[in-house]
Amino acid sequence: MSAKRWPVLGCGVGLRTEHYDVITRDWPAVDWFEAISENFMDSGGRPLHVLEQVRRRYPVALHGVSLSIGSTDPLNQEYLKRLKALADRIEPAIVSDHLCWTGVEGANLHDLLPLPFTEEAVRHIAGRVEQVQAFLGRRLLLENVSTYVTYAHSTMPEWEFLTAIAERSGCGILLDLNNIYVNGYNHQFDPAEFLRHVPGELVGQFHLAGHTDMGAYLFDTHSAPVIEAVWNLYRDALQRWGPVTTLIEWDEQIPPFPRLAEEAERARAIYVQVCGGQPEVSV
């Protein structure tokens, strides 16, 4: 699948049930919305109606949690059919999922589970990504996930693994800066080192979120504001690569929409300061 520049959408927020009423009443001044694919794939009721209303006014990205691209199970064809039908209906600017596995032998474990960073895994996953992209007729972005264990037989750092899969499959990278910070703390590496080794042309989106400090480790909960260290990583990333579509994630202890919009406005202010102008939407 031929490569092209990823769309630049500005600074957006997640489309969550708790905010449907205020969004469809006020049509707030945010640049775009990200919808969790699985929440709309099988719905013919209000969620899909709201998503269609939002799509008529804003760019939308579809972000999945169940592709299980790293599993050894065969690709779930029924899941892919439903995802393709939703994407064809909504025409999102971006379709993304996570670089992980979520189940085995047909059972969904409802978690984003870590992978071994090996050449064998790169070959396995890159081939599966190519199949998914061919089926959807769209390039994917794959997101680095937060992890709490590592594999003793990994042979490369996470950034090399992520980059190798993107380069071989033709997909892009959804760089979750909070997850980089969390993993840096949990596995004792410098988050800035991660950024230094990711080719900017592969990066199609940033995620920013909050986490919970458990003392011995950081837990990626999406239940709090973005911390200052992650904002600093965001500044560093923008300085390296220029304008990149940015999302604020807040999925637990979800605040009223104005508080969520404040986080997006802070992202926008940093974006403007570093990139030298207001986000210009380019789909």
C-alpha cells in the first residue's frame, strides 16, 4: 500500500458517552474527535447516530482495542468485516489500533498485552498488518502500549520493534507519549531516548493521557490530567517532527466536558508555541 503523509487534524478529544449531550447541544470548539471502534461497530442506536452527527461537523478517527494484531490466532474476519463497514460508513481520517495481543484461542482477555521484541514477532505482525490494510483498503496506525512486564528473550528495544513493523508493513505509528513515559519508569529507560530513535515520517498521531503512580510502578489509567513530564515530551516531539495530530485521552473518572476541553486547549497552546501557528486541518 503506497505511503502518503498522515492527515494533520489539530488537537482533539475522545468521543465518550458521558459527553454526548453537551457535544450535540453546543458543538464545542475542538478540532476533531476519536471514537473507540468497538463502541460503534455493532450499534444501530444512539451511539452510531451521535457519531454520524459528529462526523458531519468534525474530522473523526476510529481507534480500536480488539484487533489483537500480535496474537497467534488467525485474524478475526468477522471483526474486520464490521470494522470495514463502520469505516466505510464514517469515512474516518485515521484508523488505528494497538501493537499488542488481546486474546488467544478465540477468547478476548480485554487487556492490551505485551509482545516479545524479536525478529520473529516483527515478521509475524508485519505480515498480519499487511493483510488488515489490504482488507480495509486503508493504512493503519499502531500504538505503543503501556507494559508492566518484559520478555527475557526480547532482542531489541521497544522503539526498534515498533519502527521495524511500521517500515515493513507500510503502517504508521500512533505514538502514545504517556505510555513512553510510563514504560520508561517501569522498565528503566530514558523516554527521550525512545523519541530519538523513531523516524518522524512514520508518526501519524500522538496520544496524551494521565496515569496513576503506584509507587513501585506507574499504571496507565487515563484517569487524571497529563503530568508536566509528559507535556515536556510533547514539546520535544513537536520540536522534532512539527505538526502531528494530537489527542487527549481521559477514559476513567471522566470529568465534565469543559475540563476535558481545557486539556485539549493546553495541548493546542503548546502546539502553537512550538509549531508557530494555529493547527491547520489537512485531511
